[in-house]
Amino acid sequence: MSNESFLRYLLSFDNLIVDPKKFDLCMNMDKPLAHYFISSSHNTYLTGYQWTGRSSIEMYRQVLLTGCRCIELDVLDSEKKSDEPEIKHKNTPVKPVLFIEVIVAIKEYAFKVTPYPLVLSIENHCSAKTQAKMAQYFVDVFGKNLITEPLKTHPCDGNYPLPSPNDLKYKILIKNKKISTNSPSPVSNNNNHQIGNQTPDAISATTSSDTSSDIGKLRCHQQLLNASPRHCFLNNDPDELAECTDVNEKNSSENPPSDGDTICESKATKAMSDLVHYLVPVSFKSLAKAEQLSKSFEMSSFSEDRALSLIREQAKEFVAYNQRQISRIYPRGTRLESSNYNPYMYWLVGCQMCALNYQTLDVPMQLNLGLFSFNNACGYIEKPPTLCQLKNSFDPKARTNVENVAGYEIDIKVISGQFLCQDREPTFVDVQLYGMYGDMNKRHEFLVRSKHWNGFQAIYDNTSTDSNKYPIRFPNVSLPDMAGLRFAVSSEDGTFIGQSFIPIAHIQPGYRYVVLRNQMNIPINASSLFIFIRINIHIKPEDQEIAKKLVQPLTNQPIHKNKLEQDLNKQTSCEDIVPTLLVRNHSSTSMESAVIFREQTEKISTNETKMYEKHLVPASRLHDRKTLCKVLSLHDILTKEIIKGDRNMESKLRRVSVDFHKKIEKQEARFQQCLNLQHDQAYSHGERPRTASVIQGKDVKESEETLLELYSTKFHLQEELECKNFNEYYKAVDGKIKADYNKQMRQIDNILQEEKNRVNEEVKLQKKKEEIEIEKTENNRDKVLKLKGESVQSNSKASACLIQKLELMHEEVKDILTRNLKTNLNEIEEYKCMELQKCLEKYYNRFERVQYKLQQWMKAAEAALLTGSSLFPHNSRMKISTSLCALSYPSEEVTKTNSEP
């Protein structure tokens, strides 16, 4: 390979810092919803600031096209005093948009990018009549996509986990308040005993009479919020705010309501309540209370400040809560400019829905778009096992390594940047680490300055990697599965040039190519960074010595002088000492010696079995299931012979067209002659005919039927040729796949036989070694024979045990290979049926086009007869023949049978 070719490889997509497979659907989508991070939007309808922005339906389309799976709808009664619900920011000058137009747009774009479930977070400020219309709109517009009742496999019960994304494919979930028949209304603690026994309609009537007292209590809470926000979050009475919405919690500090304003959400009606399943919003009381109830289908929303307070004080309990239920985090009310909080702080404790303002492309939004661009941008990212395991000791605040998780040491060297910009120098590269709270005293951000720029390429570090000097070093990444690196390039004056966010778990070490993206996470043409990255397991300084001994266990071991020569000659392992000890202990003729002999004989059998397992079973080639269980698929079979066969097929189809061309031309001429003859007969009396029925003569009909029969025969022959070609191709594919399967089976059988032979050889060697040791250490012939017999028996048992394990592994590998074969054959059969169906539809459509063209010519002839004009102009037969014959040739190229379905 030349230097230029090697340079092209280094800066190509084959050398990306991320494995391209990670951008495809690569995660398990069969876990409960609570075990995923879900891409979420806050106040989706806004295009700008919270108070002065504009509502737009287009924002819903754009947000859904990014793969977002939770969008927000703030629904209010119409300002025009009609029953039509509207979407707007309550108590702000933002102009509304119609609710029906929004959900129609949602229906159109809900599953264009991803098939996984979409959540509609409803903030309901509507009257009962308007809510009834809302519910009807949901049912009419979304139809079968709307979840109107729980799945039979996942009832809304605390004993059942939430369904998985695969269970809810192409489904829409409504998050709205739900009527609770078992618990009293939380509006007023003093009236609980009165409201608890009333019907929902009676509750709605009662709340209107108690509005003044409720508003007074909420005003008192508002004063506490203004005085000390954090103290209020920790000591508030959740029952007083049970009916308050997210928006009003956010905006209460900025715009206290007047006497006529109501800051509480409306009571849910039965029509809306019946549409709420799996995501039932409830007032959050405490983590202990939520654990006691243990209802997976209930969820709560937290402001970023309140969630941060829970992280500071009850981080482990918050992690356990998010393993079972879903939590939603929204921005604080002071973010009037629609800025975003850092979602990483909440992802680290397992919060699933971090709702962000998609209209603001700041750094937090770039992190969000970067993370959810993986896993096929489906809007769901699987949480790491540490955040999903029940009864886990994981503490996000701890400054120590996570239990059973190896930390990483990451060293980075930014070497160069290509095509970064033209009009300004790409001066700085900012490398930022996002992850665990531990090691807060260490640097988690490094700024690298360029050394040289020639307008095309910027040089940042030209030192050799062998020098072991790295300007960017992150010494201890505690939880790699939840850490990420962000590269941001900017000019001297801070102008943004490009960025890229990459999770640590997806990084490939070495010399790598980093594609830069804009603020919307779209790749910038040819802009990239070339870096070197090294990832090692982090080991504490006090554990360095132990690690060295584990890696090299035989170095620096103390050896007794009197045994030095013996150990060097025999290189005896720990297992070799056991027979020696056995013989020495058995040299006595006492009863105690006999007991010791039996115990040590049993110990030999156990130790020998463990020794064989340690050396033979883990080293077995039957563990390589990725190679052994692979079966050829349709995409693997693309050969020159098949392509050559396709070309022969194309020539056969053209030959059929040529054979029928002259016959069709001749029949067209006869068809035109019949039309002319009918036309002349109609005018033979010198008068213009009043109707065109005379054109439908017997000769014309027979000529038309003959022409259609010719086309039908031609298309039928071409269809048979193509179908026969498809069958032969897929038959050849089946044969190749089955041949490869049989080859794999023979290889697996050969591996098993080799492993068995290896076990037998190891057993023979061990027997010989034990016999030599016994003869050296024992003089009594009877005892020697007895010990040899015990040795043979123990080794035979160990051999039989290992061979049985290998046979079980062998059967398991064969079962997996057989299942893979069936899967691939079923897939090929589906592709075959699909191709045949397309072929039949293609020729059926061509024949219909021919019929339609003939009908058009008949109508033209009838019109000419009625108007008195000449039936056909000069050279008209050639035009008819050309137009009709053109339909017999495929307008597109013949479909390749070896192309991907």
C-alpha cells in the first residue's frame, strides 16, 4: 500500500472512531420501558423564548423527524369561546395553534423515523366538554395506533413491569391525569372525607366552589418558593401541589396569577382517563412511599432543581426508583430564553425522560442529539446494567470505582484537523468528558491550541505517540458505559466550527477519524479530526503490585535453595505435588494413614477434574460461536455466474419482444383498417352519423380482441421466463446455504473429535506422570499397584466428565446453527414470494396500460366520426404502432435477480 492510499484509509469511514454498526439498531429492545433513556421534548410547540416565542405545528414535525419519542402538548379551551381545544403557553402572549391540526401532523410524522412507541405528554387545562372532544379526536385520528387498553401480557398492575418498546411498536401512549376511584382528591386536605365518596362529576363541581381556598393555599406556597426555592422543594406539602402543572411550577416565580387566574390543571374526565395507560402521572410524595407502593405504571415529573436536590440527598434511592418507574425532568421556570440544563446529571441516576427545548441548539441539546443518534436514531437508548440491576449498591455520588465495573484510563492526542473552515483559523479543540460524579477535583475538560494552519489542515500535535506524553488524560472514568467525549472546534474569537459527541462504550482505540457535526448533529462536509486515543483499565496505585502478580504469577516467587535444582529440572506445578503428598502420607500402615489415603485419593479426583476444566474446556474452539454458528444469508451470495445469468435473462426477454413485434404491428394495421372501413361505411349515405355506435362493429371487436390476445401471450411468456429465473436463482441460493450448513456441521464434529483426542492425550500424559512419581516415592509393590489403580480410576472419571461437557457444548452449537439455518431459509422464502409478487404485478399493470391505450384510440375514433374530421392523419399507423409497442418493452431496466430485496 502506498503512502497516499494509507492516508486515504486513515481519513476514511473505514477508520471511524465509532464502529458503524453502533449507528444501526444494535441494542436489546425487549426490556421494560423504564430501562431505556427516552428522547423527550419540552413545550414542543414553541419556536423561540418561553414568553415571547411563537407556537408552530412545524416544530412537532421537525422534532419527530429527529427521533424524539416524548412530545408535550399544553391544551387549553379556545380563546374564541368555542369548543375547539387549542395549544399554547398558558398565561403568556403566545398565540395558539389548533389542537386538531397538531395531532393530524403528529399522526403523519409519528413513525416516519422510528417504529417505537410515542408518548404524548398532555398538560390539560380544558373544560369537561372540551376534554370530551379531545378524547374523540385522539381516537378518530390515531385509530389503531392509540393504546386504549392495557396489553393482555402487561396489565396495569404493580406486580407487572412496563411493556418493552418492541411490545408497543407503532403505538401512541397518552400521559394525562387519570381518575382514581380508590384515593381522595388531593386538592384540599380538609375536604378529603367529603370528596372521596363523590363521583368524578361531583368532584368537578366541588372543586369550582373551593377555588378561593385552594388559590389561597397555593399563594402561600408561592411565597415560600420565592423566599427559598431549594428549602421549598425539600419541605413542601405535595398534596397542595398535586394539581399544579409543570408550566405553572416553572412560571410561578416570574408571573404570580391574578385573582381570576387558576394555576391548577383541570380534572380529568372519564373520556380522557380511559386513554391513559402505563404512564399515569401522580404527585410525587417521597421515594420511600413510591417504593412501598411499587407501581411501575405510575410516573412523576420533576423540575431540574428538585431532581438535583434528590440526587444530592437520596441518590441511591433515586436510582432504585428509576429502575422501576419512569421519571421526567423539565427545565426550571427561570429559563425564559429556552436554554437547556445538562441532561447528563440526570441520566447518571437513570432518569428516562430529560425534556429539553429542541428550539435551542446549545451544548446540552447537542449532547442529547449525539446520544440518541445511535441505535438507529430510534429515540430509545438502553441503560447500562449498573442502572437496571435490582438490589445494586451503585451510588452515583461515590468517588470510588463502581462495583464489578472496570474503570478506564483514557489518553488522547489530537493530531490534526481537515477541511475545518476557510475564512478563519480553527484555533482550539475543546475535549470534554461527561460522566460520573467521582474525581470532581480532576480536570474533565482540555483545550488544545493549533500549532500550524495552511488553510486546509490544522496541526495540533505532531509529537510521536511512542513518547508516552499525552496532553489530554482522563485517569479514572468510573462508569465507562455512562461516559462520553465531546470534541468541539472553535476559532480564536469563540466562533463555533464543529463538534462531535461519542459515548466511551462505542469508541474504538488507536489512530481514528472523527467526523465533525453541526449544532443539529448533521455531519459537516469533509470536516474531521484525526486523533490517537488509548484506553486502558484503571488500577489504583495500591493495587499495582497485585495486578503485576496476577499478570505474571511466576515472576519474583521465592524458591528454596534445597529444591531449586529439582524445580528447574521438573518444573512441577501445584497439581503435580498432590500425588507426591499422597504417597508420602500413605507410607504408614496405621488406620489414620488409611483414612488419609482415602481422603487424598478423593482429593486427587476433584483436583484433576478442576485442572482439566481449567486448561481444556475454556480453550475449546466450541466457544467460538460467532464463527461456528454463522450461516450464509442471501446478501452473502453474489457471484459472477448469477450476474451473467441475469444478463442472459434480459436478452431472452428482449428476444420475446422482438418475436412478437411483427405480429403486433400486423394486427395493429388490421385494427386500423377495420376502423377506417367502419368510418367510410358510416359516411356512405352522405350524412353525418348522429351516434358513434357504428364504430363498435364486429370486425373492430374481433381485431381488438386478437391484438389484446397477442399482448397477453407475450406478457405471459415474459412472466414465465422471469418467474422461472427467480425459482432457479433461489433454488441455487438454498443449495449454497445448505451446503455451507453441512460444511459447518462437519467442522463442528471434527472439532469435537479433536477435543476428545486432546483430552485423551492429556489423560495419558497425566497417568504416566503419576506412575513415575508413585514409583519414585513408594517401594511397597502392593501399594504401588493400588495407587496406580486409583490414579487410573480418577483420571478416567475426569476424562469422562470433560468429554460429556464437550459433547453438551457440541450439541448446543449445532442447535444454534440449525436455528440460524431455519431463520435464513425463511427469510429467503419471504424474499422469493415478494419478488414473484412484484413480477406478476408488473406484467398485470403493463397489460392494463395496453387496454387503456386501445380504449383511448377507440374514443378518439368515435370523436372523429361525430365531428366529421378525418379518422387518422398521414402516417398515423406508424404512430399507433409505436405507441402501443412501446408498452411491451419495460420502461425500466430488468430487475436483477441478484439485487438486494
